[in-house]
Amino acid sequence: MDIPPIKEPDELLLESLQRRSFAYFLQEADPETGLVADRNRPGFPASIAATGMGLSAYAVGAERGWIDRQEACRRTLTTLRFLWNSHQGTERYATGYKGFFYHFLDMRTGQRAWNSELSTVDTALLMAGVLTSGAYFDLDCQQEQEIRTLATALYCRVDWRWALDGGALLSHGWKPGRGFLPYHWKGYDEALILYVLALGSPTHCIGPESYSAWLSGYRWKTIYDQAFVYAGPLFIHQMSHLWIDFRGIRDVFMRDKGLDYFENSRRAAYVQREYAIRNPRGFEGYHENCWGVTASDGPGKRRENIRGSERYFHGYMARGVPFGPDDGTLSPCAALSSLPFAPEIVMPVIHHFQALDLAGDNPYGFTASFNPTLKTEQGQGWISDDHVGINQGPVVIMFENHRSGLIWRLMRNCSFIATGLRKAGFAGGWL
């Protein structure tokens, strides 16, 4: 039996959840470096993708009045100055190289954390936030002029062409002493924004042939009567949309199919919902107002016999529908971040998650993930203790795009984005 939705005006609910997610970037950023923690667990390093989302979130917070513009400017400058002045080199503990940054960085020193790669896609997400800062802080004062100067300099320093490793496709990354990883970005995934930024660079751009090579890996499928470019994890259908307004603009692939990437993502949300309704694997909790399968934390690798069925559970995994993997773990942010695409099916999910009390007393809103099938000793489903930066960022940004279109509007006026889109073959709409 479904839990009755909370009768709270939608706008007030969105404001509350968005502001709670925004609090993550206030509390989990280092005051000296501006880097944002990957997750709110003591000792965890920063994520450069979360840091890019934090830069965009500061613009949202200033516009909403959650922090004053001067504070948002100060935080932004702290981050941009650190990124610009941090060490770029081939040493094991450098912060980056060739304008790229390592996926995870020590919060206080900015040095490479763990054995992380020099990440092309995470650098792209960071640069999207950097460029958002340059677009938002447009006043004629010394601090905001410095933001604009640093934003352009950081973006122009990235040697996207080097990341091709002599081929047509962008590499996933590079490690000191080992060189480029053996994987390349090909086919529909979160790297759409990576290719747009790499194409738009005035200093180290890649050519349109690289985008064509990326398109060649697309998979067009019809699932539950929805025809769309397929990707199983829901975050793939959202990540590039945080910053780029794809409504009405089409590349050669989408022109041939007669839709745009915004509509493609709307269809992906409906596929997720229909999968939850059909629930082919018989997991607890799945229904029309409870879905969101994506890359997320899970209960951990284990096997349990539940109601006569042997169930296998996993830790962090890129889960997807309808072909899996799926172990009954849902990520609230996955559904929430589809709000601009399909508010008619996402708002009921938000109300349901609110009724489940997936936020509790935590200041950051809904948990990163939960699994109703795996019961705890208290008889409740498993709920993650963590909050993750790259979950919180999309909630702040996509809620704002739905409510006011702020980030989309800012980035439509970014010449680098427009250039990259045109070189990729996009046309129509606001372009």
C-alpha cells in the first residue's frame, strides 16, 4: 500500500529540498581551497565534478538569496584561484596536468588522492561550473572581473586535443607513469558535454570528426513503446543537461530521428517509471511513484534469501534499466533530477520520497540511495548513511532549471558552449 503523499504546495517543497541540497556545498567545501568533498564522510577527498557543481550552485544560491552575492563571489574566487595556482605536472601528487584535474583531490592540499585518474569527463563537469561562474558574475568590479578572467583562463588551459591520444575519440583519462587509459568515450553517455567543451575551445579544440566518431556508438532502442537513444543508468540522461539547454536544438543524429536530447531524456524517465510499474525482478517498493535506477551506492556485496528467493546485492555500481544490473537499489536524486523533463511524473515521486522520510533530520535532504528489499534488523529497508556531492549538485541545478531556467540561460550566452554545439552539428532553437 502506497504511503499517502504529503499535501504541501509543490513550490514550497521544491524550495525546501533544493535549499537542503545547496547546504551540502556550504558545509562540505574546504574554506582554503574551495574544493567540495566527494561525500560527507570524514576523511574523504574532494571530487572535481562535485566542485564544478558547487560553483554552479553558488550562482543559484546568490540568485535565490540563500547567500548574498558577495559571499558567493568570495567562495567562487577561492575555488578558481586555487585551481589556477595548483600544481600542474607529471608528478605523482600533482593536482592536474595539461589543464585537466585528477578525479579526486585531497581536500586541504589539492594533491591527487588515491590512485585516481586525470579524468577527462570530470574535468569537463568542473569546467562547466567554472564557465557558469564566469557567466553569472558579470558586474564591473575587481572581484567579479577576476572571476571572469580566471574562468576563461582555466577553460582555455585544458588541452583537449592531447586527450585524443592520437586518435579520434577522447580518452577516459591518464595516469602518471602509465599513460592513457585504454578506454575511450564512444556512444551516448555523460560525455556529451565533454565533446561540446572540447569542440568549443579557442586554444586546444578537437575536430568535428571526433564528435562523429562518438555518435557512431549510439544505440537506438524502443523500450515500453518509447523510442530513444538508449542508456541504462538515469544519470547519463541528465548530466550534460545540467548546463546545456537541449530543447529545440538537434545534431545530425537527432535530426534524423525527429527529436532532441531533452525529449530523449523525457522518454528515459518514462522508461524508468514503466520499469518500476512492471517490476520484472519483483523488488520491494517499486511502483509508479518510486523509481530512480542509476549509478549509486548499494548495501554492499552480499547474498540473502528473501521470501524464498536468492537475492544478490552490490556496493557502488552503475545500475540501469531495463536490462540491469539492478539489485533493488534506488537513488532519489536520479528521479529528482529528471524534474525539468517530466514534472508530471517526477512530482509524485518527490512527494512519495518525502512521505518515506528519506531525508530524516539530515540537513542535505534525501539520502544518496536506499533499498526497500533488503531489510535491516529493525525491519526497515536499507538506507545509505552518506550524501554524495554529485547527487546533491544535480538537484540544486536541475530544480533551478525547472523553476527559472537560470543555468541554462547563463550557458546559452556562453560563446564557448555555442561554438562547441555548432561544431558538433547542432542547429535550430536558441542556437
